[in-house]
Amino acid sequence: MGKFAKVIKHIFIIALVAFLAALLLRICQSDYKALEDINITDNFIVAYENDSNVRTHAVNDGFSENGAVFGYSLVYMEESGYLQLTVRYNVRHIDEVKKEYPDFKEEYIRYTLTDANGKTYVPNIIGEEGKFNYQYYKLEFTDIDSFDVNLKINMILDNIDDNVSKKNVLTIHKGDDTSIAYEFSRSEKKLLGI
């Protein structure tokens, strides 16, 4: 084998290893396992004592229209008016906002839940984690009036320009969504004493 062929072979191997490493990194950064499970909070326990029918389904839209917000790991108890889910955004989205509004800070981000009747709910943030270029929040909502209507998560960017806000909206539940019973993990059962 000639010298040129050996160089080409080595370049090919290096490029292949780099491609596989980049692919593996991308797969590892897509979701954060610690925020996929239920957070057994005091509010969750109270809701569960009133309604042990914990339901789940895939978040309806997955991504907001502009791709800024992703939602997953949704669980709810209809009779108790309780909902918990994880939202994720790519920090590059915020970097784009900062280019347009240099004074914007990530502390200006807030979340709300709105229903089809226009009622707004404010979450408890019960988990937060940053990993690679993603920021994750575990949100819980209590006292939701009805799951028979559409529910939307709103990621609101406040104070970006003289108190003007931008809003990214993600539908997480539709009134006619088909749900299934949530399967508790062993550790979740232990925390609930079941």
C-alpha cells in the first residue's frame, strides 16, 4: 500500500471516529433522565391521596411552533386537578434573543399554563438542570379546573424591550387526548409507600 493510500486511510478512520463521537454526544444530550421520572412532592402526595388514578400521554405537540420549547414526561390526576411535566429549551434560542435584546437575562423566563377557557395557572418549579446546550425545568401545577379542555404551556420572555414580552406556546394536552395509566418505577412506589 502506497504512502498516499495510508494517509487517506488514516484520514477516513479519524473522520469516522469523529462522526461517531459527535453522534453519540448528540444522543446523550437530547433528554435528561433525572427529570423524566415523577418528582414525588408534597403536592403530588396530597393529589395522589385524593386521586390515585395517575394518567400520562405523549405531549400533544412535542415542540412549540418555533421549536423553542420541548415538553415530555407529563403526568396528571384529573380529579385532583394536578399536572406535572418537564420542559426543555435550547440555550441557543436564548442566545438569539440576546442578540436582538442584549439586556435580556434568563431570569426573565417564566412559565404559565393556560386552558381553552383562558384561565392561567402558575407552576411550582420542582426541578431544574442544565446539560450541554439544554436547560430543563420540572413544573407542577395544582388546582387545574378541567382536563376536558386544551392545555398549553407558555414560555414567556419578559422585559425584553420596555416590558414587551415574547411568548412560545406548546400544547401539552387536548381535551380528547387518549391517556394511559402511569406505570410507577420501583423507586417511585417506594417514595409513595405503595
